[in-house]
Amino acid sequence: MVDFLILLEVILNGLMAGVLYSLVALGFVLIFKASGIFNYAQGVMALFAAMTLVGLMNGQVPFAHAINVILARTSIILASTCRLWWPLQALPL
């Protein structure tokens, strides 16, 4: 019985990892098709959000509050990155 539970856990963990990889790949494709530019920073933003969530959860912050903090921090970083990127995009090479 224990072996079956371990097998079930491994299968579910594999499926969850596959779902996460497919969502990241879908995000890459969506941004590339919309803008024609491959955005490497998307993975960094996802990693930042995940590591912030782990840090907040280790600090015993409630999950709902942690999600709100992550959305706020990631939005601020994204807005500042866009604010810096748009003027640089107009410069000639």
C-alpha cells in the first residue's frame, strides 16, 4: 500500500511539473507571437515570484497576504522594467 502511495505521489508531482513547464512555454510563445521578441526576463519574473512566496511562507505569513505581496512586488518590478526598456528600444543600434 505504501508503494502505491509513493507511486501516486511521484506521478502527481510529475504532472504538476509538466503543467508548470507548459504554462511557462505558453507564456513564451504568446509573448513572442505578440511582439516578435523572445523575452528572457519572463522566467526571471516567475522565479522571483516563486522565491518570494517561499520566503513569505517560511516567515509564517498567511497565504492570501503572501499572494497580494507577490502581486504588488512583481507589478512594481515589471512597471519599472518597462519604464526603463521603452526609451532604450527607440535608440538606434
